[in-house]
Amino acid sequence: MGKKNCWDVKQCERGPGGAKVHEGGICAAAAETRADGIHGGKNGGRCCWVIAGTLCKGPEVQQGSYMQKFCSDCQNCDFYSMVKKEEEPHFKVGMVILKEMKSRG
């Protein structure tokens, strides 16, 4: 079995083909193709903490930038902790991921 993306673990149903996509749209993490493959995930599914506008708090609350999210929510998130543990010692910190995404276009 492959590595799980945030929408699989959180069961938000806002990932690709998710049941709630028609209600509030696809999550920004699921749509972020520049992050595809990072930490073995689909699109931004295994680095959601760096993706602005994610829907972790529901479709009515788009989360802000990496720094806004990480300092208030993501560093305490069980999914973030899971990915960090699974990827050690090759876990990529946020600024490295953002730089990689920028280089991809």
C-alpha cells in the first residue's frame, strides 16, 4: 500500500474524486500539482502544511499562507507529525518544499 495523503487520513473527502468536492470544491492541497511526489504524495497531499488555502477546517474556512497555518495549526497536526515520522531522516522542511515547488513552475 502506498503512502497516505492528507485527505485519506483526515477523511475530508476533498481530495481528487472526493464525495464533497461538488459542495465546497477540491482542497488546494489536492489541486497543487507542483508538489506532486513530495514525500511520496499525490499533488500536495503529503505537504499540505505549505499549501495556502487548504480546507482543513471545512469549505467555509480557507486557511492562509504557510507561515500563518504552520504557526497556528499545522505544527500540532497529527497528519504533519505522521509524515515527519515516516519520512525521517529525509523529511523536507517547509521552505525546502516551497523552493522545490517554485522551481517546478
